[in-house]
Amino acid sequence: MSDVAALAGVSHQTVSRVVNGHPNVAPHTRERVERAIAELGYRPNIAARALVTGSTRTLGLVTVKINQYGPAQTMLGLENAARAAGYSLSVSILDDATAGAMREAVDTFVAQRVDGIVALSTYDDAAEALRALDPPVPLVAVQVGGGEDRPAVGVDQETGARLATRHLLGLGHRTVHHVAGPADSQEARGRIDGWRSELLAAGAPVPEGMLRGDWTPSSGYLAGKALAARIRGGEDITAIFTANDQMALGLLAALHECGLRIPEDVSVVGFDDLPEAPYFTPPLTTVRQDFAELGRRGCSWSSPA
């Protein structure tokens, strides 16, 4: 910084104001300092800045299942929002959504002096661990169930599932079957609650024998095979709401292999709105989650003013 100041012919403090975006710098002075910065290849020392300001301008993100579309898109939304707010994002990807792993990741970020932590986990064990943590920096829970006693942001899973179910009932189907997500996923349970509530509100029967998957196309394929066998056995199944688009992809493949036409024989609706959804065969009707907005709100809660 002293070299920049000498080359630009200004004080050390003026260089600091330019680097930190302070408005009280004359335009021609700012331009002179920026030219010196470019010529010398100067980069601020983040560690030194943190010692002076008490801020690393870094947020920590704890996430799981990054191979799945929802967590991956939420992470991208958070990273974009953090960058727009002048923060960098440090990411810890957990192999297992356990309480111990969640506590260790949060403790590591605290030791690294991040300014705030965003924790993304819909799974029960990790979500319960979050409720017991009280770190010395802002901690925001993303995509968890209700009843949080700390800042939390999430998509209204129940309303989304009700919309999907209502759409299928509106097409004239007597009822709607559901392929749910994992039992320990709070998102999956929210979608089950919405599906069931909408059926009850419409006076439609709630089908027995709900199937579960693990969010993957392969689990949707197995569910599709099972449902096709039930249809061949005479069960009246004409509409299916799958808890995510990836399972819907597998389900569509299985129904097609079994000679069932979509939507002539069975109507299918997914959840998430994958970019590939319009290119499924046939194109998939789905409920869109706004992951960019989710990231923006999570970042606004976790980053200090």
C-alpha cells in the first residue's frame, strides 16, 4: 500500500479509502490511485485488513448432498448474493448430515473468523444440531422446517405441494398419488403435508401405499415400476405428484417402459423446475423454487450490516 501511495503521490490513508470504496475521494485522485494499483499489481492483504476492521468479509456455508439440484442451486444463489454484497463464501460440504458433522463445521468457521454462517440442511439430525448451537456470529438456517428460534429462510414446501396437487385435481383426476422424498427430510415431509392437505380440502381420497425415494432418478424409476404394476393389477392410478424432478425423470422412464402414456394414461407433476424439465419426454409440469431469492435472503440475514 505504501508503494501505491508513493507512485500515486498520495497518502497511505487515501489509498486505503480508495481500496475500501470510501466516497470521500476526488475522482481524479481515485483514478490516479487505481492506475498505480493496476501498475503495481497491488492486492489488499485480507488478513491484515481483518486485524484492523475485525471483519474478514467472508461468510461460511455448511451444506450437504451437493450432488442434488436443490442444495447445489441454493449454494450458487448464496454465492452470487454474497459476492454482490462484497463478501466471499467459504464452503464446507458434509458427507453425512449428522449433528456431530454440523457442529464441527460451524466451530471451524468460527475459528476462521467468518462474519456469518449459513447452514443448509433439511435433514433432521443436522437441523436439530443447529438449534443447539449458539456461535458468536450470525447463524442462519436455510431450507429447514418451521419452529426456528433463530433467523431462518426457506421455500414454503407445503404450499408448493398443494399447488401441484390442485393442478392435477383440476385436470379431473379422482385423486393424486405421491412419490415422497426421504423420511428424515423436512422438505419431503412438508411436501407430503401439502399433498395430503389439498386432497382433504378437495374432498378427494388420500391414497394408501405412498412410495418413497431418495431424490434420485433411480429411486423414481423403482417407484414408477411399482406403480405401473399396481395399475396393471387394476388399481385406479391416473395422477402422480413426485417430490422432485429427478425422481420424476426416473418415474417417466419406468411408466414408458411399461407401455403407459403420459399424460394420456397418467399425469405427472414434479417439484424444483430443473432446467432440463422442458426437455423430458414429454415435457414435465413442475413447481419452481426460487433458489436465487433464497440465497439473497439467507445472505442478507447472515451478513452484518
